[in-house]
Amino acid sequence: MSTVPDRAVLDAVAARERDIGEISAFVLAHPELGHEEHATSAELASRLEAAGYRVERGAGGLPTAFRAELATGRPGGTVGLLAVYDAVPAHRPSDGATVPTHSCGHTAQSAGVLGAALALADLRESLSGTVVVVGCPADEIHAPGTQRLGSGKALTAARGVWRGVDAALYVHPEFLDAVWSESLWMRRETAVVAGGRTLRNDVDPAPYAAFRRLGELLETLDRARVMVETIVLDGDVEEGSGLSLRAQFLVFASSEAEIDSLLEPVRQALPEAVWERGNAIEAIRPDERVTAAVRDALAAAGRPVQSDVPPLPFATDFGNVTRVVPAALIGVGRSEGWAFHRDGGEAQFAGPEGAAMARSIAEVLALAATRLTA
């Protein structure tokens, strides 16, 4: 059980409501893509430092990551709260432009995490154990920086940033209140077909032929499992100059082995391709003890979780974190849903719905943290 009464936790969160609003507004005003979140990362780290956290900037060798720690000096568990703050590279259907926008809820997510962390700092004289906040860049998998360098949660897991944490909590705005026990695996695969440009109509360059075969194949693929992320034909314009096809796929599966079987038809259609394999995003591995504490915290926040939560129908790189530390993946829901990655999403999170979500996230995380540090 928690050493801090739930009422005191909720009051501490309420006392930080202004900070939660300011943080949300700052993140909203600074839409930065994955691995480019310099202003946002600095702002969050500075606020934690001012509240008494010892902050390591550039954690894991990632310039826009941080690890902040608040040790109470009393025996107890170490709980890690995960914050994300990158913007979505939204592809506007109206004009085809790609723009950074906060339509995925990272304003409410990061503000909620910081709100919980600040409230817990205010309660430090009553707390046991240690509170850690890990700022992870590059949540959005299709941002250029994420494609090039990798996703922040997977990278922090691989580079030891979560070492010493007894329980990791990652919460995201969702359609329902949930603690998930299942998600998909994912891997990015890239095929490159190289050839030459020709201006003759009776010669079929290899990249053109591969492009046509790929177009035919797309009609047969399950788009929820084998997703074409990008297809680019690029090359010089002179006869005999270089030309290449670069096709990038996201493959989602129930196991790592299934990724290869799902991709096999694509490999057969592009036998001349040279393939580049990305790192696997692993399925989540839930922990019963952490899950029980989070479910209890959700109930204390007035958000009891249904017993039959459906599997998460996509992959998350938090799965990689769950492989190195006991963890829980949490959804804080809104029955009306959210316009994730679509027009109107940013306005939702900038409005009263977003403010309410940030406070709810702070309440759930602070309540869960007091249970897990006790």
C-alpha cells in the first residue's frame, strides 16, 4: 500500500495544475520532430531540475533525451515515468505538404508526466524510494529522424537508461482506460533496386520493372500487417545514368518469426533487391505486480479498468523497455476518442479536452508511483 494517502496525492496534482497547463502550452508551441526536440527537452528538464530532480541531459547518448531522478533517502522502489514530446510529421491531404503538428497527444502526455513528477516532488517528505523521469525522443516512427536513427524508447532500453528502475510506466491518451498485456511486433524493412536511366521506350529499366511488380503486389497484401511507408524512384536524367527504386515497409506481426513470413511475398516480387533490415520493435511484456498497482491507481482516480481489455492492435517501442524492466503500458481514455494524426487533432489537445487529459494522466501516474515506491 501507499505511504501517502490518495487524497494528498490528488491535492498535490491539483496544486500543480498551472504548471501542467504551462507545459502543455509550451510543447504545443514548439512542434519538433523526432530527435529534434531541443527546446522541448530543455524546458522539461529545467522544470524537473527546479523541482529538485537531478537531471542527466543527453541520456543514452541521445541529445534530446534526459533522465531525471528524485531520491527521497528512504528505502523503497524506484519507479520510472516515461515522457514523450515529439510532434507528428503530418501529411496534409489538402495539399500534400508535411508539417510538424501535435495531433497525437504528446502535449497532454508530457504535461501529465511532468505534472505527476512535480506533485511527487512536493510530497517528497512523505514518499519512500525514488522517482525517475525518462524523457524519450522520437516516438513517431515515420519521422525522418526516427527512421534514420531509431526510436527513443527502444534506444534508451538498449543503452541502459532504464538500469536501476524497478517499475516503468508509460501512459498515452486513448479511447479507453486500459492496462495492456498484448501488442504487435514491428520491423522496418527497406528494399533497394538499382539500375540505370534510359530515354528509350523499348528498354525496361530494372527500377521501373520492380515498381510495376510492387504495384501489383500491393493489391494482395494485408495493409494492417505489411504497410508501404515510402516508395521513391530517384536518379539522374541522362541516358545511362543511375536510377534506383527505394521501397520502405513497416511489417506488423504477432511474433518476430511471423515478420519474415509476412514479408516473403514482397521479397519474391523483388528478387533483385538489396534489403536493409531495421531493428525489431518488440511486443510488450506485462508485469503482474506493476499492472496490479496501476489498475488500483486507475480505480482510485475514478477510472476502473474493464477486465477484458482487447490487445493493442499495433506496435510500440515501449515493448523494448518492458524487456529490460518490469513495466505497464497504460491508456487513459476519452469515450469520444481523438483525431490522432488527422486534422482537428491538435485543436483537441490544445483545448479543454487536452487539459483534462493532462490532469488525468498526472493523477493516474502519481497514484501509481506512490504505490510502487512504497
